[in-house]
Amino acid sequence: MPTETPQRSYRAPCPGCGAPVEFRSAQSTHAVCSYCRSTVVRAGDTLARVGKMAELFDDHSPLQLMASGRFDGRAFTLVGRLQYRSGSGTWSEWQALFDDGASGQLAEDNGAYVFSFPASLQREVPQPAQLRLGATTAVASKRFTVTTNDQAVLLAAQGELPKLPPPGQPFAVVELRSDDGEVLSIDWGVAPPPVGRGREVRLDDLQLAGLAGESAREEKARQFACPNCGAPVEVRLEGTRSITCGSCHSLIDLSQGVGGELRHALQDEPVQPLIPLGALGTLQGAEWQVVGFQHRMGWLAGEEDERFGWSEYLLYNRKRGFVFLVDAEDGWSLVRPVTGAPTLAPGGSEATYLGTRYTLRESYTAETFYVAGEFYWPVERGQRTANRDFASGKRLLSMEQSAREVTWSSGGALPSAAVVQAFGLQGKGDQLRRGDAGPTSTGGGVGCGCATILIILAVIILLVVLFALLRDDGGSGGSGSARSSGGSWGGSSSGGGHK
């Protein structure tokens, strides 16, 4: 683990209050005084006060300053923290100082974390407008796809830091991702624009010590009055960005923290989750808690009047992050946002990710219809995304694109019986049974006798329809298409990256 005394350090009194301000890294140029919150800049052996930093909003992160761990066999300590906001929500980036003097960033990324390090494009950094969403480019002979092109602002900071963008002033951020899970980020908040390159990590694999304790987070659980009805609303999930009021069902935006102005939207209650919020279930060897629920509608191009619907349950595990349990007419599936960006074939008929080729199954528009519980990104009713569903055998891959971001999710189908068993819902077995429970299904569904009856009924209905059409001399029936799979291939619904 990191040594208690850094190999190099510099300490000087804060120009604002006289309290000691320490720089452990020779690469740090700024720091925030922990006493008066003055932002100070280091110039040689002197410090100059350049302003005052806003208070951090409490996002209930398990990370904190001076937490230590190991990455690729190298020891590091978290010495600084930056909080940002963009159109995709708020996120934190932690400055990691390694024992050998190198530095990196541990950043939130779509419900997970990415460890990144300073990198070079090996050419002049292009302007943000040149990096069109969905476009591909080569970096060091490796193909990357532009997945985010947005505006962000620095909200607050803590500890010692690299050169900072002016707080509250928007600047461009772009993310590019590869089909093997790498993330490349470019920030135009300072000049020249810094470039970072990294990949997803699990906090449990970093051997972290000195994390914020579980009991401390429970004591600090955020509670506030609903801005619509005044009923108490408690935020239990770290990093929550949207939550619904349990009394009036208003959807409340927490992207600026509880201390910020709370925007809310009234919504009726047209659907009820079959799996209750707060329920615990075991899937893929881990225990998950249902923390959020949303119902979504979709339609094919040119067929907005013929909509199909599905539901998504947001599941949380402290060590594994977030996954989505998706309920559609043709079956259940378990998917999670991926760090990388699959490579699309010309025309978009195929996508390749981690060496597997997926075939396009459907393209459609998706809209959020109803929301309940807590979410790690700002959710709004009426949010729309352009979706594409791909499949490779039982493996599923989904792309969702908004105006400023492309997110991908990957997973696989689940038999209905597995969902019933996972959450102990044997009393709701009939309600949870889906299209996977046919006579050839392994999900323990409909028996052969029931299947025979259904086939006979289908034949009778078909004969009645044909007879009616033959009798109708002047009529001509309209044609349409039906789609039942919906979001069983979907996932994050604009969950977004860490930018």
C-alpha cells in the first residue's frame, strides 16, 4: 500500500486564511483549501489565491480523499476530487497519485468506474465540432467511435488538482470508445486540451482502503421535502440523479444535488412494477436490489400510431454497480451498460464487440413513459432515443442514441422461471411468464397440452378471419406490423457516460 509520507511534498500557508495547504504531487498546479475553500494556484514556492470554490454536493460516494489502493500492481492515493455537470447529469473525477510520482484519474462512468491516464492523440487535437457523434477515427492505429459530444461545467473541487477550468463556465467534452472497452476523453476546459485514456475497473478489484464507511453513509442519508406536495423524500442510493416522490409520484431532478433548485414533473401512475421497489434477488451469483423502474414505449419508423411497450428494472449491487432487468412480451433479459463502443458495419446491419459479431434485429424510437424509484442519471418523462437491437445467438447488444450521446448495453435472455425464483415471486408466476415459456422453452413454461389448445384456437381464429374477408367484396384490409420484443434488448436509456 502507499507509504504514509510521500516522496516529495510542498506545504505553504493558504493566502486566504493561513491554514496549511499541501501539494503531494509535483504535477498538481491547483488546490482547494479545506478550511476556507479558497482556490489557490502554485507558482514555484508561493501560493496565490485565485477565487473561492463552491461547496461539494454530497453524492454519497464510497470514495474519499486519502483512500488508497492498487492498480496493475502499483499503489496509489486519492488526493483530489472534481465535480462536473453536463447534459447527461453530474459526475466526479478523483485524482490518483501513484507512489512512483505518476498520476491518473478514477472517474464515474455510467454507473461504473474508469481508470484513465494522460495520453496523446499523436496529432493535433481536433476541434469539438470536427468530432461528430457516431463518427469513427483512428488513434495510434486503433479505431475509436465518438460516443459523447457535450458541454460541461466544473461545479466544485477538493484537494490538490491539475490545472482547472473556470468554475461555472461551459466547455466542450468529447468521449471516444473502442470495441475492446477503451475510453478516450478530451476536455476543452483548459489549453491545451488534456487527453485521457483508460478502461473500466471494479472498485473491489482496486483493493481500496480508507473508504467512507457504510454506517456513515446511512447516517448522512439525504432527506428533503417534495417540491410538489411537501412529503418527505429520502435518497438512499449513492449518486442518485433522479427520484420519484412516494406520495404524489412526481419525478424530481437531483442532478444539482439536494441543495440545488429541485425541478419536478407530475406524472400519473399508469403501470405498476411486478417486482416491488426495494426487493432483493440473486442473479448470476450476486444479490441485487431493485432501486428503479421505468416503463417505455417504442415504435418503428413511420408507425408511431402502432406502439409497443416494455419495462426496465434498475438493479444495484454495491460492488458490481448497476444492471437492467428488462421485461418485454417475448421474454426477460439482463443487460448492463458497456464501457466500450462496438464497431458498426457500413449501413449498420452488423455490430462487432469484444470479437463477437451481432446482427441487426430492429431499429426503432423509444420514449420514457413512466418512472419510479432512483436513477443515477437525470430521467425525464418524454425522453426519446433512437435505438438499434442486435443479436448473436442468445447474446444481446443494444444501442441508444440521443442528441449528444450514444450508449451501448450488452447482456442475455433470462427464462421467466429464473426471475420468479430470483425474487421469490412464485405467487406471481403467471404474471411474470413471457414468450420464452413455450413448449420448447427451458424456462418451465406452457406444457404440450396447453400448446396444442393454443394452436387449435389460432387455426379457428384464422379460418374465421379468412371467411370474413371472403364475404367482404368491397373492402380492402389495411396492413401493419407488430413488434413484441421492445426493450428486451435495451438497457440504459440514456444513462450516459461520465462526461
